[in-house]
Amino acid sequence: MGLSLFQSSQWAASFLIEVLILALALRRRVFRQLPFFTAYLGLLVTSEVARWLAFEFTGINSTISFGTYWTTQGILLLARAAVVYELCQVSLSLYAGIWRLCRPFLIALAVILVAGAEVSTGFSVHQLAATILTAERGLELTVVGILILGLAFCRYYRIGIQRHVAWIALGLGFYSAVQVANNSFLQDTVLANFPIWEMLRLVSFNIATVFWLVAVWKPLPALRPAPVLLARGEYDRLAPQMTVRLRELNTRLLEMWK
């Protein structure tokens, strides 16, 4: 059995939006600034085609459809994680010190998510599906946390976020927030059965793609140059003083540990 008429219509609408976003992204040369996001859009379109072919010709409940869905879901999950990393890099890379501090944290977080998902589903019958589902839930929660902390950080230190980056992040954040609310808070409550919430949960990803459509609708602005925090002469003048203070601090710390 293949897709029903409603399912086919919903898939067709989603697919057309995704193709439009990919076409605009390529035309705007988004890959120059956001290669991971552009690759994610391409994988999204490719995955939709692969799933539709599997569902249509082998049936939704077939082994081939099961394997196709969860394999593409795992690939898209890794791609979305790469997009989150890329958005953080684009927003903070102008500030080398801040980015060097955040980058190891993001990498370590990704390793923990993958390892935790693998360990928690090690004894599952459908290990592939269970591992991807667990990792996906962890990623959704991570995306929401990173976006909230990132926006608060940028607002506090007055770090400007480019328009297209903000819209892409909002799309990811909206979809992740809906999934986190459903999986963590509302799944076992009466609200989970409300038609409005059920519809919102089903179309949350479609709404996210609308955010991305807004992001690539206009040409991207030129890359911003790195901000000059101090003139070169000021660095040269202050460097010896900072070196002396660091040596004094090092000496005091060594004395404290004796």
C-alpha cells in the first residue's frame, strides 16, 4: 500500500517548498557563506524523493521503506547538527577568542549526544531507529538551549546577527521547540490530543521551511570584516604589560599550590 491522497498532497506541498528554497539558495550563492546549510537543503530534497519512491513502490510498511526512512533520517540529523555548528561559527567567528571557547563545547556536546543515544538503545530490537530517535530528541533540546543562550549572549554583548542567519536559526528553533514540548512535556497529557496541537506538531517542519524561505528570499549581504577591537599600535604597547601581569599571576598561583 502506498501513500493516501492526503499524504501525497501534503508531501507534494512540502517538497515544492523545499525545492524552491534550494533553488533560491543556489541562485543567491548561499553556499559561499553557509555550505552546510546548502548541503542540508540538497539532502532534504534528495531524501524526500527517496522516501516517496520507497513508499509508493514497496508500501509504507515494507522493510525497504523502513530502512530508507531511518537511514535518510539519520543523515538529515547529522546534517542539521552541522548546520547548528555552522550558524554558531558564522555568528561568532569574527570574535576569535569567543569562538575558540565555544567550538570545543559544541564538538564535545555532539559526541555526548551520539554516545548517549548509542548506549541507551544498545539493547533495542530496532537499534537503528531507536538510536536515531534518541539522538534526534537530544539534538532538538540542544538546539533550543544553544539558541536561547546564543541570543542572550549576543544581546548582552551587542553582537549583531545577520538577517539570513537569524531567520534560519528561528526556523530550526521553532521546529525543535515544538518537538521538545511534545516529547518532554505534552506527550502524556490531555493537551497532546487537542486537534490544534496535533496539527501544529505535524506541520512544524513546514513552518520552519517558511522561515528558511524568508532567509533566502533576498540576496545575502556581503561578508562583514572582522571588527578592530584595538589598533595595532595599542596591541604592541599593551603586550609587554600583559606579559608581565600574566607572569605575576602564574607565580602567585604556583605559590598557592605549594
